[in-house]
Amino acid sequence: MFDETRLDDEGSLASLDRSDTLLALASAGAQVRRSLAAASDAGLERLRGLDPRGIVVAAAGGSAAVADVFEALACAGASLPVQSCSAGPLPGWVGSLDLVIAVSQSGRAAGTLALAAEAQRRGASLLTIGAADSPLAEISARARGVHVPIPVSGSSSRTSMWAQATPALLAADALGIAAVGPDTLESLADVLDRCATDARPASESFVNPAKVLATEVAESAPIVLGEGPFGGVAARRAASMFGRTGRVPVAHGALPDAASQIVACFDGPLAGGGAEGGGDDIFADPFLDGPTRPPLRLIMLRDTSEGADERLTSTIVSVAEDVGVRVSLVDAPATDPLLRFAHHVALTDFAATYLALGQGFDPATSPHVELLRGARGR
């Protein structure tokens, strides 16, 4: 059961957060700055002379968001095909004229290692991002690729997203896919620092946006809807974090494509005003009638920058409120889509963590996930 009072009890938070997930998330801005230096030292600038026919980004699990971000950047105007891949084999077209970017925080993810090794066998150019002195770094060395080392102590693939994403973003800049240079990444690090300050454990629940969102999501049936160029990536990342970290299953979608399927849910049994009037029945007996269904909640990741088209978003929010669907608005006013994305990810990452802590769970560990790893032989 979610207990909101835990969120303002720093002793309780510390005892539950045994792996320091909150601290790892708060280091996101520092992760960007450290990875900037690591990428420079690793010679990532060598990619500026590369003109690949196509790019595959190999990443899985908590690192998969890196591939999603790279693909979203490419969709904005890249002149070459970019494809993500989480498991083998590599697409049949990958060969010596192509680039494979393999991302694994530990450098030991089996699927990513297999894809990197296959890229080496096919003679593709290789950029790897992961722990130093890891199997992934060894494959990169054999392929004469570029390996950007990132630290692994005190973090997981979920909490080190920005350490992994920064070299990939720099690669996009070097390859001419998008303008994401050091100045942009410094601004991104500043956004992450501000979000970490706003969501810090010492900030009380009624003013802490991440704690507010966690409380709103608790004991509800949430749908995350993203808006803007990175809206789908932000919504998918939020759904992943609410599920894997917060232990709450979450549906997600992006505008405009998901508008109809989301709005259709407002007619259903979880909405406040269903086909037969809906709403809470004050005469319902939980012992005779069974437990009530969790109410639907729309989490809207909005683009509130100047010039954004708010008509569709405003219509969806208005319809939701009219039928009694609870709405959480997450606004990011930055003009740069990547900075808006960083704000949305930071806030929902913290919210998912507070959701786990409010339920009395360690955000970093799940006994059922450990069983799954055992079944996979990992």
C-alpha cells in the first residue's frame, strides 16, 4: 500500500533506498559532463571523417532508451537510415559500409555483445559505450573501433541513462545527423541539475513535483501520453520506469497517432464517467462487491514552448476532465526539444522512484526480476 508520509521521512527513504537510486538519478547532470570528457579522451571525433551508409544502434533493457533517443534525432532530418536493435541478428543489410553503435552500461549484456561481435565479423565500423575493461570494450578493440568508457559503480543501466546517451548524442553531431554539440549538452546537464534540485528528498511533498506525480500515480491506472518530437520516447521511458522501478503497469502513447486509442479509453470502465454514468458508487461494499477498480489517470507530457500547437493536447485534456478522468500535467517550456525531453525524463524517473519508495520497495531490486535473470542464466 502506498504511504505518502514515507516520502517526507528522510530516514525511511534512506533505509528503503539501499542502492541509492535517488542519489544516482541526482547525478544525471554530472553524468553528462563526465561522459563529455570521456568521449573526448576516447577519440570520438574520429567519427567526423566517417560517412556510413546506415547506422544500427544496439541496446537493450535499461540502455534501450539510448537507441530510442538516437532514432528520434535521426527522424528529424538524417539523410541515412537509422535502426535500433535489441537482439540478434543484425539486419541483413549491415556490412563494411555501415556503423554499429553498441551500448551496454556494464559492457556485459549478452544481446548487445552478440550484436557487437557480429558487427565486427561483418567488418562494420563500431562505436561502443560501456564499462572500461569489459567484454564490450574488448570487442571494440579487436574491431579497431571507438570505445567510450563510462563508470558503473553506484548506478544501474536505468539510472545511468545520460552517461550512456551523451556519447551517442555526440556521435550524432559528429556524423551530421543532428546539431548536439558540447554547448547543447552543457545546457542539458543544467536542466538535469535543476530537476534534481526540485525533486530532492528534502523537498516536501506538496512542493516537490516528482513526489506529487508519484502520489497521483499511486493506486491508479495510468496512461502516459507524450507530445512533441521526443514525446513518444519520453512516454515510453516513463512507462518503463513506472513499471520496472515503480511496480505499476503503465500504458503509453505519443501524439498525434495515439490520440484516438487514448481518448477511447475515456469511455471505458476505468474512467470517471463511463457509459452508465460511471463514477464511484457510495453504496458499494468492498466485501460483497469486491475491490473497486483503480481510476484512470492521464499523465500528459506537454510541450509548452512558444509556437507549440496546443489544440490537440488541450482537446484531449479537456475531454478527460469532462468525463472525470484524473489528469497530471508535466510541462517543459524549453525551446530545444532535447532539453524538453531531458526535463520529462528526469521528472518521471524521480516520480517512479518515489512511487516505489512510497510502497515500501527498494527501487533498485526486485526478487521476481532476480528469478528471471536466473532463468536466463545471467
